[in-house]
Amino acid sequence: MHIVVLGMNHRTATVELRERVSLGTDALQHVLTQLRESRTVMESIVLSTCNRTEIYALVNSVRAGHDYLLTVLSGTSGIDKEEIDQSTYFIQGEQAVAHAMRVASGLDSVVIGETQILGQMRTAFQEAFEAGNTGAMFNRLFREVIHVGKRAQAETTVGQTPVSVSYAAVQLACKIFGDISSRRALVIGAGHMGLLALQHLQAQGVGALVLANRSPDKARDVARQVGAEVISLADVSSVLENVDIVVSATSAPGYIVREAEVRDAMKAGRGRSVIFLDIAMPRDIDPVISSVPGVYLYDVDDLDGVIDANLQERKRQAVIIESMISEAVEAFSNWLTEQEVVPLITALRAKGESIQRDVMESLLRKMPELSERDRKLLNKHTMSIVNQLLRDPIQNVKELALASGDTEYVHMFAELFGIDQDILKAQQVISPTHSEVDATRGSFVELFQRLRGETDRLAGDKRVLHPVLR
């Protein structure tokens, strides 16, 4: 098995291409269904935001998995498979796990330390879990991914300074206008991004705020928090001639602000400048308006690198987070290995207990005169012998498996102790990552020589990853 991720983000694809690949609610459920019914993909999670679309998958073949995920995105978006391939990244193993943790921590966002992505990652995991797309491995992995994202926010200052996309948009307006205390701003959309834009504009001392939303009643609670006037989307064109800053952040499928409306608004106020900041995905503002005199239009791609304030500190904090990620990847690798060892330990204990029960039954048949106290004492001591005999082998198989990250030795130990391979398979939480070990691999002398040589080789290794992460 292999953990992989296929995705596109603000670094690899244009905003136009990302719009076409971005998945709405219905499309997301369709993709999850495709992945769930595929024989190539065992587990999967789909993340689709304004700046990225990613599919995390557990596949039985890297090559086949890559091709299948490209086919899924191509079929859903209607974009040629080769075009998608040129604008996506494909990561596997340890790098895929670390990538997921960087995304959740905000290290892979347009602005380092952006905090919204953690909630989006949590939602993506929840939707995949409820759809039945995740199993033991991804349930564990993405709980760790979300845990790392939480640690990044709680234990560092990377997300404490407001440097989100909304903040970047407001900062850009402030840089262009300077003092905005005499300016009037229109925010379109009362969702999370719109609320952040309102809060940042208020914090920067904007002169007046107007909030436009499809449902004015729903927007009033948001508007009250910042003292904004509320209008409906239908009235946006009527206020364009009286505003200096427009921030649009809805989830509408088409353009809300069009060229003709902007041209009419600019004619009514000759000589003035208006900044349009389109932070929606798909875009809310027709890009053609940039040709209108006095209009300055910026979309999410233009905001990449706008914010310099706090960026250097965030980069320093990112080093701390990278250390957290490294530790978490190693811990996940150890967990994977432990899942392979647990069935063997369980089987060993079960076999030891079975032998002890057989011995006790034989003894009691031969010595029926034993008192209840003597029987309990004899049972306790015979069980103690079993536990002492198994203690070192169990400890050794744990240490060797964790040191090597390899499950081959689990099967070797099983062969050594006469544990049926079918018993191990029946108890496994995660399917084996190697082909079945040949029962006639070699003599026990050769086996012990291999184990000893491998132990010596690994003695100096600080970290060896589970095969799934290699």
C-alpha cells in the first residue's frame, strides 16, 4: 500500500484552472463515491478550497493510483488529463504525510500561518469519514494531521498575527490609499471570508462599511458586529458609485459584479479610483473591469506575497512546526509498524495461554485431590512461566519491527513460534505492505543470522520509516 496525494494549488495552477477544478458540494460527493467504489483506492479524502484541490489516497500501486486520480479530476472538471497533469503535484509516502501536516498547519498557504485551512481540512476528513471513504489508516493519519495543525496554532505564534487572504486584501487597499479613514468600503458576502474582511477593514479605521448579501436578514447579525450597513446583492450596482473599496467573497457560481455596472458607476464619479479585491473562488468579479479607467482589480493570485509584515516571524515559527511535523511522521510510522506487530503478540499470548490451559487440565486430571487454593496457586505459577518465556520474544519483536519499519520479521517470528499466517491476517488492522513471506525462506539458522545482522545494521540508525511511508 502507498499513501499518495495528487493536488494543485496557487503555486502550480492559475486561478482560472483552479476555478474549473474546484469541487462544489455535489461534485465533491460524486468524487468521493468514485474513489470509494474504485479497486485502485482503498481509502481517500478530498480537500477543495479557494486555493487548492487535493486528493489524498491509499493505493495499491503508485503508478495506477496516479493515473486513476488524474482520470477522476479530468472527468469531474472536463479538463484534458494531460493539462491537469502539468498543473498538479503528486507526492507519496513520508512526503505525502508531511505535506498533509504542512497544509493543516498553514505552512503551504498563500500566506504562511493562515488558520482557515485547518477547519477546511477537518471538514474534508469529516465528510470522507461520513461517506465511508476512510478506514483504520486514514482515520489515524488525519487525526494526527489535525492534531499537528492545532499544535501549530496553540504552541507557536504563527497564526496569532492576522495574515489571512482577507487581511492581505485589506492591507493591499491600505497600501494603495494610505489612510482609509475617509474611505467607504463594500464587502460582498457574509461568510467567513467576508466577516474577516469586515473586521480587518474596521480595525484599519475605514470610514464606512456596507455589507451586501443574498439574504440581508442573515447578514444583519454579521453587520452588527462591525457597524455595517446591509443591502441585498441586487442593490450592489446602486452603491458602486459611492464606494472606494470593494471586497467580494461569496460562493456564487457566476459573476456578481459586471463590466457595464462598473463603467456606469465610474462615469458618475470621474477622476476617482476604486479598488476591487476579488477573494472568491470561483471569482465574483468579471476580470474585464480592469480595463475601466480608475479601476484597480486584484484576485487571490495577486495577493500572493502582498503581506510582508509578520512574514519573517512566521517563517521562524515555521521551523518549529516543521520539527513537530517530523516527530509526528515518525510517530505515525511507528504506529503503522505496531499494527503489524499486535496480531503476532496477540497470537503468541493466545498460544501460550492455550498451552497453559492444556497443562492445567492434564495436571488436574492426574491430581484430583488438589484443593481450590492449590489449584489457583498452580494456575498462577504456570501462567507466570508462560509470561516470563514470552516477555523477551515479545519485546524483541517490538523493538526490531520499530527499528526496521519492516514487517517481514513479524512473519519470520510467526514461523519461528508456529503461528498460522491465516491467524495473523484475520487479526490485522491494516493490510500487509509486502507480498506474503515465503514459508520456505530458509533454515532457522539462516533466519537468526539475518535477524542478528539486521539488528546490528539498525543499531546506529536513528529513524527508519514503515514501508508505506518509504
